[in-house]
Amino acid sequence: MRFVLVVLLVLVSIGCRKGGYDQSQMAKLTAPEQKIVGKYKMETEFNTGNSAELKELLEVLETLEGGETTLECLPDKTFTMAVGEVPVKGTWSLEQTSLRLRITAVGSMKPEQVAKIESKNLGVSGWSMNPAQRDEFLAAHRNSLALERAEGMTSIRVGADGTLYSAGDASGSLFGSMMNYFKRIPES
């Protein structure tokens, strides 16, 4: 009898976590907000004739960052973004079709700390440092790259198909006519 109750309790708790998210948290969200909750992977699209070359360059940059960029919006209105190996955390809000991300942590640091360390290390190569100093220097550099990438994705337009499009202006970027967007990862 006890075994049956335990199995029943487990089944009920699994049923309340449809899609891997706590349904009591989901119930607190508006219908449009519920559509935001989920996992996404950043993709890049080029609108130029040199798109193959730019895509190759972007893949090299992605390798330097340590991997792809992903985003997960949670029902408690927090998000986790992975920029390569660096976790970026914060809160999200939705106003009509505009999703806003507020960054609260990059790696184990606050965004202000990352900026302060990056300005302190400006012009420093890291080659003259001991191994522990170099590791700290490289971690700060990775956090800085992650913060820069994440800051470019803090203002997002929600497409009719659920795709999250960066609202940043690409015209001044290195790649000119490049568009970043987050495509939803299908639930498994």
C-alpha cells in the first residue's frame, strides 16, 4: 500500500511539471508570458553575398567563446543564458511583443565587476603573469566577452512564431547585415 502511494505521489508531481516547469509558477503568468517560458538556441543569419565567409568567421569566434549561446526563460521570470561556457543570469519581463532581459550575474560576478576588471586589464596581455593570475585574467576576459554578447540580446522582439529576435542595430557591427535570434529548442 505504501509503495502504491509513493508511486502515485511521484506521478502527480511529474504531471504538475509539464514541460519540465512547475505548473503552479506557470499559472501565475499571463498567456503571452507562458509562451516565452522555454529553452532557445541563438542562431545567426547573414543578408550579404559574403555570408559563407562571415559564417566561417562566426564559427571561429564561437569556438573562442567556448561554444554556442543558449537561453532559458523560467516561469519565475528569471533567465539563464549560456554564452559558450559562461553562465549569464538575470530576470525577464514582457511588454506586448518586447522581451527585456536584465542581467544580474556573469559567471560568478556582477556585471559592474566584470566591467571594472576589464578596464583594469585593458592593454594587459597576461603573458607576464603567473598561472593563477593568468587563469583569473582569462576568466575575467571570458566573462567580459559573455557580458558583451548578452548585453546585445537584452532587448528582444517576440516574433509571431515564437522566435526571439535581437532588437539591436546590426548596421554598426563588424558583420554589418547580420541578425541574431533565439530559436526555441523543441521539448524532448
